[in-house]
Amino acid sequence: MRVLDLLTTATDSLRLNKMRTALAMLGIVIGIGAVIALISLGQSSQNSVASQINSLGKNLITISPGATVSGGVRGAAGGRTTLTLDNAQKIAEAASSLSIAAVSPEYSTRSQVTVSTTNTNTQIIGGTTSYENVHAVTMSSGSFIGQSDLDSSAKVAVLGPTVASTLFSDTTSAIGQTIRINRTAFRVIGIMTAKGGTGFQNPDDMIIIPLTTAQQKYGVKNVSSIAITANDGVDLTTVENQVGSYLLTLHNISDTSSADFTIRNQQDLIGAATKVTSTLTALLSGIAAISLLVGGIGIMNIMLVTVIERTREIGLRKALGATSGVVITQFLTESIFLTVIGGALGIVLGGILTAIAAKVLNMSASLTVPAIVLAVGVSAGIGIIFGWYPAQKAAHLSPIDALRFE
Amino acid sequence: MLMIEANKLRKEYHIEGVETVALADVTFSIAKGEFVAIMGPSGSGKSTLMHILGALDQPTSGTYVLDGQDISHVSDRDLAGIRNRKIGFVFQSYNLLPRTPAIKNVMLPMMYANVVPAERTERAAKLLTLVGLHDRMGHRSNQLSGGQQQRVAIARALALDPAIILADEPTGNLATTQAEEIMHIFRDLHNEGHTIVMITHEPSVARYAKRVITLRDGRIVSDQKQ
Ligand SMILES: Nc1ncnc2c1ncn2[C@@H]1O[C@H](COP(=O)(O)OP(=O)(O)OP(=O)(O)O)[C@@H](O)[C@H]1O
Ligand SMILES: [Mg+2]
């Protein structure tokens, strides 16, 4: 049989049985659409969590005071004040031997901030010039804290975009204005670019002032954390261990288990977050698998229900000279046609559903290749198998048995 | 010259241990150009014989030579080719493709014979004109009367100019006037030299044939020229 004949026979048959075609196609379209949308959403949420964590800074290692909690018991005594500016400076001096690029000591607290009658409660961070690099800060206007601000403990502030828009109706004119942090006047020197984020540690909802100013103002000598950027291309865990043992020597502690500080690296953080979102993805995939199964059963039912009519058709075609092989090829062509068109429509539907869901959930999501491959593969498989199986059974009947079939 | 040589054709069915002999060692021959009617009571084995002659089914034993070729022991694949090119089968219930235009039904055997598309259309149109349906070519099978559907089926049977035309009660589902129209077509085909074997219950239909073979209980009980 000619290829063109195969194609026209398939399209004729699909056109002549519009209801059957539509129902089978619907199963495929919904199955594929749902699966693609669900898996794409799951994967995109995973990616967006990872990229949000990355936006906090690249190759980031964070040291915080206090011992690691292990097995529910604190490993060693250790207050919240064990980290100092001096520690940070010592680490910075050893930067090249520790494979690190920058060190940012930070003091962090929360305070009331007012501008005339507007006020808000936000996170105040005392930082050095390194903060900008370590946390990948970019400025939307003005400038970041400079060395002279640190040397003179200047009362200057850099605002996160969320704080800026809370305090100023027109953020473009905020530079040079005065804000009050716990009644002390600070001059606004810059506004940071939005990173996107929510919740307690929102990087957009904070004010950064010089570390020296913060220590004076809040009367502390310690820092709340030291953030470190490791060199590109080195293993974060190795650097983490090196920095850890260096700091142990600085603190005169010989036993690792009695360390009075905790070190975490970004990879761990991403790992933990990924664990949560991949559970979510697994759940969505489970739902997707069920919709695929339901779609598949739909296709199967349609194909099987038409078996009587089609068996007679097969008997007739064989009586008129079609070999079993030709009949099977013909049915297979029909099924492939059905699943290819249904699959294409399903991908479109999946794209639309993903876009709608992304809009509603306010996240960026796009179709992912594995989702498409999986969905199309499974539905095409179901469509073809259930289109082909009854056909190949009927094709091997004698033409007379097939014509009499009921 | 002989078109059909049937030698001791036997067909048995075994259903749940019960053996039915539908054909009991039937031997006969039909010459090229003959018009034969097969008659006999219900269950006498007429259709069973016709299916074997039409290569739609195979005998339990015996040999069947069609147009000089023994086809009682050929492969399924070759049998399909023989049905396609040598045999034109007309069924009692027409058996057209559902909801498919008349002309496409007539073109179907030609598609399986890989006739080039332009030739298919031309020949199908010619055959439909021959059976008086030149104004119904685009009508779908379900938009035609029984007599018209049977005429489409005859045109389809003639598609590849077969060696033999086999018809199993072609007028069985039709009213008298329509039955007569069909028989006139068969008579014309016979006059043009076609070999025709036809099953019928009705003497008025059998009258058109030149020879009547009568079956009873799977055996030939009479074979008369008329
Ligand atoms: N597929 C089958 N399985 C079992 N028995 C069958 C089968 N086909 C036919 N028979 C039996 O073979 C015998 C002959 O049947 P056949 O259909 O040839 O009769 P017929 O002469 O065409 O009858 P009618 O005039 O009613 O069409 C019958 O007894 C029938 O029951
Ligand atoms: Mg019969």
C-alpha cells in the first residue's frame, strides 16, 4: 500500500467518525496537558527556590555564633556573642590560603524606622563594604556604603526596595532624605535593586548601615554573622572545613565537637530547600500520573468500544484484498495520527495551563522538556497500543469470521 | 476452458465437541463464461461453499483450482492477492464501508492493488455509470437505498476485472423491482462474457442463470442446465 494511501485512509476514517475521534483525542489532550502543566509547575518551583537562594550571593558560606545542635543536645556551651569583627579581619587576612574571595562581617537586629509620620519595623544590618559583593547587591539608585563611612561611623543608610517604597511615596527622591532608626537620624545614600523574595528573611525588606555605626548605636562588640564568598570553582564543603578549623584555632578550641559557632554553606541550603520542593514535585507527578492513567483508560475505552464495527471493517478490507499486515499498518497509522495531533494540542493546553497557574501563583514557570517527553511518550504509547491491539487481533481472523463478528 | 474445478471439497465445524459437516465431499466444475445459480434449503451449505470459492475461507480437505491455480493450500498473504484480483464478491448485506462515498467504496480494491490514483477514479466512475449510478458517485453509503448500495457493491466487485463474480443472495434484502434491476445487471455482465456464480432462494431470480446446482445437507443433489 502506498504511503499516501495510508495517510488518506487514516484521515478519512478519523473524519468519518468524528465522535470517536473527538473522544479519543480528548483523552489524549487532557492527559498530556495536565501532566505537562503539573510537572512543569513542580520543576519550576524547584528552580525558582534555587535561583532565589543563589540571588542571596554566590558561593556563600555563613558563620553564625552558637554551637551546632546535634542529636537534640547542644554539643557545647556557647553564647550568641562569640563572633567578632576581629575574627572576620583575621579570616580576611588568610583569604588566599583559605580559597576565599571576600568576607563580610554583619550585625543584624530589628528596629523601628520612621520618616515624618510613616513608620515601619524592619531588619537593620550593619555591614562593611564587602557586603555588596558577598550578597550580590546591585544598586537601583545612589551608592553603597564606602570605606570612609565605616572609618567615620557615618550615619548613612542603604534601603531595600520594599522598605524604600514603604517609607517614601516617591522612591526616586529618597536619596539624601533623612530617616530615623530608633530616633537616630540617618541619611539615605542608596536604594538596592529588588531580588524578589518573601517572608522573614526577605532580602528586599532591610536597611544596611555601616557596621561600625551599628556597633556603636546598639552598644555591642560582637557580630551576628560572618558571610564569606569562596573562590569560584572550589568545593564549598572543603572551604567550609578549612574556615572552620581556622576559626577554631582563633578561638583556642581543639575539639571540633565543642565549637562555639556554626558554619553552613549555600549548597546545604539549596539541598534542604530542594528536598521540600522535590517532595512537592513528586506529589504533583503522582497526580499527573493519575490523570495520565485516566486519559489512557479513556482512549482505551473508545478504541475497544468501536471494536465490533471495526472488526467488520477489517473483515471487509481483507475480503477485498488487504493482507493482515496492511490492515495493521493502516490502524497503526490512524492511532499515530490521533496521538500526534492530540499530543500537539495537549502540549499547547499544558502550556496554557502552566502560564495561567504561574500567573495565579505569581511565579515564573515554563514548559520543561522532560515533562513533554514523558507525557507524550506515555499517552502516545497508550493510544498506539490500544488502537493497535484490537486491530491486530481482528486482522488475524479469517475475513469471514471478522465479517460475522458481533 | 474451466474456471472452477472443485474436487471433494469438505468443510467441518467443531463446536464444543459437536461436529457439523457443512460440505460433504462436493465435486463439480464451472467453465469460463457460465452463469450458475446455487440453490438449496437453509443450512444446506451454500454460503460455506461460496466462501471457499471466494477464497474467504479454506476447506477442511479437498482441492480447489481457480483459473488454473490450485488455491486450497496457499498462504494467507497470497490468498489476499487472489481475493483482490481474481474474485469479485457481492454480499447479501452489501458490506460497504460505513458513511463512505460510493466512489471511494469502488476504489477500495484498486487501492489495495496499488493502481495509480488517477486511474482508480476514472475506472470507478465508469463502473458506477455502468450500474446506473453516475449521479450518485459522491453519495455516502448510508445515503443510498438498498438497491443502490447493492449496485455500488457490484461496481466494486468489478473494479479489478475479476476472473469470477460470486454473489451470496445478492437480492435477498431487496424488493422485487430492485431485485430485477440487479438481475438485469448480472444478465448483462454474463452476456459480456463474465463468469458468475450466485446463491439464491428464489426461483424467479434463479431463472436468469443458465445452470442450477442444488445442495442438500452439504451434498449436490442436482445439477441442471436450463
Ligand atoms: N462458523 C460456523 N461455525 C459452525 N457452524 C457453521 C458455521 N458456519 C456455518 N455453519 C454450519 O454449517 C451449515 C451450513 O451453513 P451455511 O451458512 O453454508 O448454510 P446456507 O446454505 O448458506 O444457509 P442459508 O440459506 O440460511 O444462508 C449450517 O448447519 C451451519 O450451522
Ligand atoms: Mg447462506
